[in-house]
Amino acid sequence: MPIRWPAQLVCALAAAACASQSSPQECKDVCRREAVCVELEAERGPGAEEQNRFDQSECVAACTALQRDPRGKELVARHVECAAKAGDDCEALLACD
């Protein structure tokens, strides 16, 4: 599990599943973007890759599961909104909760 796994996972899942109009595609999109950002961060220095493992398929699965729960949907919607505001800024995206 990555060091940021709880925050990233909850954010990705919350963002993708929270809104009533959210879809599994939103989960996939947010998790894909987060995976890219984590990979870029891992390239910054030795040891970073080990600390920042990110399993995109686990992220999508967790996000989809959160969408089934009313509170989870709220978390996912909030995360999706944060991810949208972050745009291409990886630092902002990874800071989403």
C-alpha cells in the first residue's frame, strides 16, 4: 500500500462516485490521472517509487464500491470536484481528499 493510499484512494473514490451523476468512467479517469501523477513523483528521486506505489485497478475498484454507499458517494463527488479543479496540477490533484 502506498503511503498516500488512504488519502488518494478516498479522494479518487469520493470524487468519482460521490455525485449522483457520477459514473464508473469518472472513477477510471480520476484514478488514471492520479496514477500518472504518482508515477511522475516517483521519478523525482530514489526510494520515491517504493513509497508511492499506486494500484490503479484497486483505486477504480474502491471508487466503484464507494459509489454504492450514500456517504461514499458524497466523498467521491467531492474528490471528483477537487480533481477537476486541480486540472493538470499533480500536486493539487494528489492533495485532494
